[in-house]
Amino acid sequence: MGVEHQPTVSYTPEQNRVLEQKNRTVMEMSRCMLAEKKMPKRFWAEAVHTIVYLQNRLPVRALQNKTPIEAWAGVKPSERHLRVFGSICYFNVPENKNDKLTDKAEKRIFLGYNNQSKGYRIYNLRTNKITVSSDVKVDESSHWKWPDVEVEAGVVVHDCQVQPTDEKVTNFSDDSVSEAIGP
């Protein structure tokens, strides 16, 4: 008895149907997330990472409506820190990095969650780098107007319909202030 490694024959996804279906679902959800916020395809890996993070925190029927994390660790994960992928967010610049005339917050793009620490992955539009911070406010109803987006309003992308949206940033509300990030 034990675990035995059995590779599948090339180009026969039916030999590993459950895993193939899971991978397809993750990719379709990622495409929908990118389309919803009209983001370039170059962020596909961040979308996949965020989908997997979220799926590990959603109840699963096969686990008696427990989340995978709850089934594994015995602790129900917090949902309070969850935010909308691709939204505009505001990163609070640390006091030691600015002076009296510098903006206290920088506009960034929310990309998801960090596995190594309790922080959000955010994209710096100015430097084209991804950083991690827990001191972020997210405007979940907004998105950045990317110059090189391949998705146009009203185009069907697999199972999700992209709706035309107002390109202006909507009012920022205090409800979207990030709370302490849970497990």
C-alpha cells in the first residue's frame, strides 16, 4: 500500500479529469477577473494566484461545506481582508519616505494576497513593480484605464460578460479601508 506515481499519457486530459477541470475553472475565473477590470493579460499569473487563494477560503461541498484551509488546519479563515482584484488602491507612504509636501498615499493596483506575510500584493504604476503592504485602502468599484488592454467593453470572454463602465474613479469610501489581514 501507499502512494504510487502514475504519469498520464500525453494529450489525454480524460485520464486526470478532476484536476483538468479544476485547472480549467481556475483559468476561466482568471480570464473573467482580468476582463472585469479591463486588465492586460500580462497579469494572468497574479489573477491565477488570487483565484487559488480565494478557492482555499471558500466552502467545498465535498468537505461538508468547510473550506480547504479549515479542513487542513482546523481553523476557519477570516474573510474580512478580501478585496476585489484589479481595483485601484491607495498605498500609504511611510512617514520616513516623504516630506511635508509629498503625497501621503500613492495610487496602485490591487493584485491579491501575499502567502509569506499578512499583506496585499499591489502594483506600482510608476515603477512597474509589485510590492507587498498591509497599509492599503482599496476602492473596489474602480479600475485603471490601461492603454494596452486587449478587452473591449461588451465582448464576451468565455462565460463572463464584460459590461461597459464609467472610466472615472468613483468616490472613495471609508468602508473599503483594509482591515487586519487574517489567515
